[in-house]
Amino acid sequence: MNEEEKKTTEEQDAAQALIANTEEIAESASEQENVVASAPAKEAEDENKIFRKYKIKDIVFLAIMAACMLVTGAIMPLVGQIPVFGIIQVCLGLQFSIFPVIGMMKVRKPGALLFMSLCCGVVLVFMNTVMFVCILICAVIAEGLVLLIFRGYKKDSACLFAGTIYFPVTLPFLYIYYRFLYSWTGEEGQAVNAFIGSSAGMAVGMSIAVLAICFVGALIGVIISRELKKSGVLKK
């Protein structure tokens, strides 16, 4: 083989190698484009699911909201001994509706309300075990109704509904517990006796007041969340 043929062969080999390399680059770029194109579709598909995985940032945010509920609800021991039906719910209705709604508006996933209740319960269980159990049961009821009616927290109205009914539902459960399962003595007994011994008019009136307060609190929570989203503070 002369020098010219050898040179021609080398040029052909180089050209083939260049073509093969170009094809590999093109295939790699095509795969990357497919991955990038499929990412929004996958994200949209995940958003449409009712039950989605929790991220660390979701858990942290819900824990912060639960802490806000506990801190602002520190007056509970002070009003717990007042012998008036539903006095605790009246005094804590705003806090226990505003912060849960903000949490649900940020983390629109089933279990958000239950997780916040569980975080609150970690502290409440040492002070008032029955209240801990009560808010967990009420959270399960509220979550179940939201899933049944709204199929999740995608709509703001679902968060508003959950925040409105969450705390008032504690009233019938506390009444049943104190009426049939609890024995009382001393000063605490006076408050419990007044709770279960209130007139029907007082019980209905206080229940309506609690429901109204929680609705206002839930509405405030929705408004705050929307404003935070507009300002970019509260992102998905």
C-alpha cells in the first residue's frame, strides 16, 4: 500500500469515527431532551395523584405550623377550669384554624392535618391526654370528609372546610367522654360538671360561636396563604 492509499484509508477511518461520535452525541442530546420534556409531565401526573409522597420540606413546614398552634394556644391551662361549655374552643378557635389552613394550603396532601395534630399531641399528651386523643380523632374525621367530598386539598375550599370543622368537632367528643367515661373531683370537677351540665341553649349557642370563630380563622388562613403565595414567600 503506497503512501497515498494509506493516507486515504486514515482519512476514511477518521471520518467514520467522527460520524460515529456525532451520532452518539446526537443520541445523548435526544435522550436528555426526552428526560427534560418528560419531567413536567411526570410532575403534573404526580400533582394529579391524591396520595403523594411527603418531602422533608413538607414535614418541616407542618411541624412549624404545629408549633405555632401550641405557642399561641398556651392559654389553654388558664381557661380550662372556667365552668363554661366550650370555653376552650372559643379561646383557641382562631389559632387552631388559621395555622392548620396555612399548613394545608402549602402542603396539599392527605395527612397534613393529621400530622400537625400529631405534632401538637406530642406536647398535649403530657398535659391533657384526652385532648390529645380527641384532636387526633377530629383530624381523622376532617381528613376523611375532605377526601370524600373534595378528593384532596387541591381546592382552597377543601382547606377552608377542613379548617372550619376540625376544632368544633372536639365538642361532642369531649361531651361524650366527660359524660360517660370520666369521673371528677375537686375544682376540676366543677368545670367538667358545668361542661356536661350546661343547658341545651348554652351548648347550642357556644357550639355555633365556636363554629363561626373557626370559620373566620380558616378564612383568614386562606387569605394569608394567598397573599404569601403572591409575594413568593409561600411556594409549592
